[in-house]
Amino acid sequence: MEDLSRFFAVIGAVFAAAKGITDQIKARWPWLGEPRNDPREEKQRELWVILFNAVIAALLAGMAAIDVFALMGLNAFAGLKAAYPGLYLFINMVAVGLMSTFGSPFLHEILSILIEFKENIRLRNQMATLQLLPAKKVKTPRNEND
């Protein structure tokens, strides 16, 4: 269970960083960030965004030397890692890029649910705190004479 939680923590961090960097690139390059009116051009723009996200995630995984196969408990690539460490790193980077491309919407949805849950708890706690406070008497024209 610890390996699985470590995997989700590391990959989630890479996904979030890659999405943030991709969003910054989209904000600075209008040809990548602005939606197109033509559906064909819009599909092409979306493909470019996906490719940018995958490449950025792969580069982040390579720079951080994240061993995604070891995190998942896959020992099938141990021989490749020992014999060809450069190729192993490249395959690892490609795997993280693919996971980021196709797994990011799933993790983004989970994170948005968790954020909404956290906000609901915060609001509930604020309401409970407000109910515990003593009520103040508000002066209105009817009770000013009191």
C-alpha cells in the first residue's frame, strides 16, 4: 500500500507540474492557447497541447529521475535497467509522458472532487462556528425604544 501511495504522490506531482507548465505556455503562445472556430484547427490545437503536456511530463520525470516502473512494482525491466540505463530512462520518460497525457484528466477530476469536499467541510465548520456565537441584538426602527 505504501508503494501505491508513493506512486500516486510522485505521479500526481509530475502531472500537476506538467499541467501548470502547459497552462503557462498556452497563456504565452496564443496559437496554442486560444480556441479555434474551425473544428479541424481546434482538434489540431488540442493535439499540440497534449503533445506539449506529454513532453513536459517526460522531461520532468527524466530530470527528477523518477523510476515509474519501480514505483509500480514492475521488476520486468530490471535487466534492461542494468544493461542499458539510458534506454531504460528514455522508456521510463515515455511511460510517464503517456500516463500524464491519458491519466491527467482522471487525476484532475479526483483533485477537483477533493477540493470541493474540502470547501464543503470548511463551510460546514464556519456555519457551526457562527451558530455557537451569541446572537447580537440588532437595532431596528421598531426596537430602538427598548
